Amino acid sequence: MTKHKPAMTRREFIAWGARFLLLGGLASLVTRHGSERRKTQDVCTDPKGYCRTCSALDYCGHPTARSFKAAVKREESRS
């Protein structure tokens, strides 16, 4: 009879599973953090600088755009 060692013990399997779970969580956090930073960049695309008609207003981080979005929010809360 030949004795062979099992490919992976239960304890090793759980340890590897935990490592992959932590690695996946870390990758998720890095991806989310990167997309948040990209989301609020200065991306002014309107040549005249009008925020109301700009297509990039939702994710623009330009100070003028942030001020405009805050003013719009205040106006909506008053109504």
C-alpha cells in the first residue's frame, strides 16, 4: 500500500480561504478608493465655464462646480 499525503488539510484550506477573502476585500477597498479619487477631479469640459450645462457636473471636483452644486442643493431644500 502506498501512503500519500492529502493535497490540503482542512486547516490549510480554511487558512487559504481566509487569505483570499482578505485579499479580495483589500482589492475592493483599493478599487473603491481609486474610483472616488477619480470621481472628484477637476474635469471642466465646458469652454465657457457654465456648470449648469456641463456634462461632467455630477463628478466634477472643481471649486466652482462644488459651489454650484451646494447652491442648487440649498435652493432645493428651500422649496
